[in-house]
Amino acid sequence: MSSAKSIPESPAAASAGEKRVILSIGGKGGVGKTSVVTGLAEWFQENGIPVKLLDLDTENKARGSLTHFFGGQVPKVNIHTPAGLDAFVDELADGPPVILADMGAGAGEVTYEWFDKMYADVTEAGIAFTAVGVVTADPASVESVLAWASRLGDRAAYLIVENSTAEHTDFRYWRESEQALWFQRKYAPAVIRMDYRLPVLENATRNHGVTLGAVAGRSTDAPELQKASLVMRAQSYRRRMFAEFDRVKELLLP
């Protein structure tokens, strides 16, 4: 973990004893949810903020999973079983003030039911929720996030990540469709951008389970990720992504 930087305390962070759960939402696979969660994990580490990572994506068993990027050190929790849900609650009760949970593509219904049953109790314990939705040019990615929001309602704060999956990504559906505009008016989500990444870098980091920080810090053994051009690109992507997270830190801190 690198040395901590000073982050101004937000009003949300001023509440003593409060914890925050940050969970990825949306059932559309391949939109970059794990990339965002991995970036968030590194942002917390960069700023010296203790965070517990949970991999709730039971469908993504190997490459590209949160566990894959952090050397198998991230617990995989199957929330599709009563025991798994209890384990999730136990993780909320103990440990660091921030929990970062990478939800699976098929976790919608069980998560909705969990919120319906447990939300009142966990909020009494001082736990707040931030739901992170990733949207692309594909209308299905937007509709998936909106479907989750329709069930979670105002029980979570919302952070939307516009993920540029091409050099010139068209976010028209997210920015102009009637359904998306209704969601934006009702819940006032914070919106940040994630830059388009060259496939040669994105694919190699996924295949090797290497974070941008490892590439930027030249700490990976993968030969293709040691090229000076990719190291500099990783440094640039990471710097701009962290700047976006800094803008919305009140939704990320306990």
C-alpha cells in the first residue's frame, strides 16, 4: 500500500461509527463493472483508507474476476445461499469501515430480496450504501442499471460510470432517453467518466490478472505489460480515473 494522501473529510464521513457498502449494480455483463471496482480498490489503497473487498460474482469463476486481480486474496461469497447471505452480513459487521462488493450478473433478484429483508436493520447499525452502475453505448447496459434502481429505490446513493468502450462512445441513450432522464431527476446520481483503454492493455491485464497499478508501477512479470508505452498509458489512465473518484468521494467514504 502506498503512502496515504490527504482527502478532505466529507459530511458523510463525519458521522461517527458509520460504514459504507459500495456495490456494483446491473445485470449486463461485459460493461466494465470489475474494472471500475478494481480501480476503486486501488484508489482506497492509494489514499490509505482501509477497505474490505468481496467478490460476489459467482458466475465469473476465473479470469477477469475481482479475486483474479488480487491474487486470490478476495473472499468469494455466494449470496445465492442463506449461508452466503449470512457471511455477507458478518462481513458488514466487522472489519474496515468500507466494503467494496463486486456483484455478479445474476445477483439482482437475491440482492433485491436481501434489501427488502435486511435494509432497516443494517441502516440502524449505521451502514450506508452506494450503488455503482456502469453504462456504455449499449441501451441494455442502461436499462439494466435502471432495473436495479427501480428495486433499490432511495435506499442507496447512486454513482454512474460512463465507460467509454470505444474511442468515440455515444452515451445518447443514457443522456437522452425518457427512462434515464426520469432516473436522473428522481435520484440525482453522481456521474463520472472512465476513459477508453487500448485493447492491447485491457486484454493483457485481464488475462494476467494484473491491475493498472501493477503495470504503472512496473511490478508485473508479464513481458507485454512491461513496454514503456503501456506503462505510461496505465499511469495516465489510473491518474485520470483517480481524479474522477476524487470528485465523488462523498459517495465513497463512510
